[in-house]
Amino acid sequence: WPPEALAETIGGRILTETAIKTARTELPPPEMAKDREMVQDWSSPSNLRKGGEEPLKIALIGHPYLVYDETANQNLVKALRGEGVRIYTVEMAPAADQEALWPEQGKKVFWPVGQRLLAAALYYSTKKKVDGIIFLTACLCGPDALIGELLEKYLAKRAEAPSFLQLIIDEHTGRAGLLTRIEAFIDLLRWRRRDVTA
């Protein structure tokens, strides 16, 4: 993505036809993002929990138009940051790891963006371990339905896989319901972390 296309997506404005065509072919590397300071800030140490508890780390996996658009995702990032979560995205995974295959995966999936989503989830569950993975998807997106099923299947086969939450967004998604699911997921991650360290 060219920087101006990412900026339009982040600002919640409608993308131009050229930007949409470009968006279909390539995800934006963080160094190209016009608002890269904001994106990098997502993984910076956020407000530590009381008692000095280390912040949770969550990989937010999804198409850029959902991850970076506050209108589409109903301020999901702001809600996570408010809970003191460090957020990692597909674009933050090293380029060398963005084409990796899961051990169970015989070949790449047909959709290049879908393969990058799978590869990022593999990276965040094996190399840069996170506490949880949120897969953000649009309702009725056929490729995302398949990617979500594959992610769930691959993570279920790993003994120490991060917890997984799939959030499906559409025009009827209520913010209150979204926040309830996020808060429950964060509570689950904190309980899981306490059980592991106890």
C-alpha cells in the first residue's frame, strides 16, 4: 500500500479506486505507513497494570481495512490499549516470516493476503509469542471464513498455542457486544497467565 492509501484507511475515509486496486496486491510494511508512529506505539509498553504486572501481548490479525479503520473496527484498538494491551499486527512481523507455512499446511492458500495472515499467526505463536490472537474478519468474506477455520485448526494442534478469538464485524455489530467479547477474552488471558505462572 502506498502511504497515502494507508492514511486514508486509518482516517476512516473512503479509499480511491487506485488505492483499492493497490490494496488488493500488497500489505503495507510499517516503514511505509504515513502514521507508522501510531502503529509502532501499539506495541510499545502501555500503562502497566497495578502491581507492575506485565502487559498482555495480543496479535491483531486481519485485513488492513479492518485493523486500521476505527470506524470499521469500532475503536477496537483503543479498547485494547485502554486495557493496557500491547498490540502486534501482520505488518509488524518480519518480511522473512510473512510467507512461512504451518507444518500442517501442504501448500500456500490461494489468496496472498490470506497466506500472510496465516504466516503472521504462525510467527506470533512460535517465534514472538503472544498471549492471544484476535482474528478480525468481515461478515460474509469467503476467504476469511477459510482462513479462520485453518487458524483454529492449526492452533488447536499446538500444545502451547496462544488463545484465539475470531471477531466477525458487519454493519449490525454493536459496540457493547464487541467490548464484552474483548473484556472476556482479556480476562481469560489474564487467568491463563496466572495459572501458568502459579
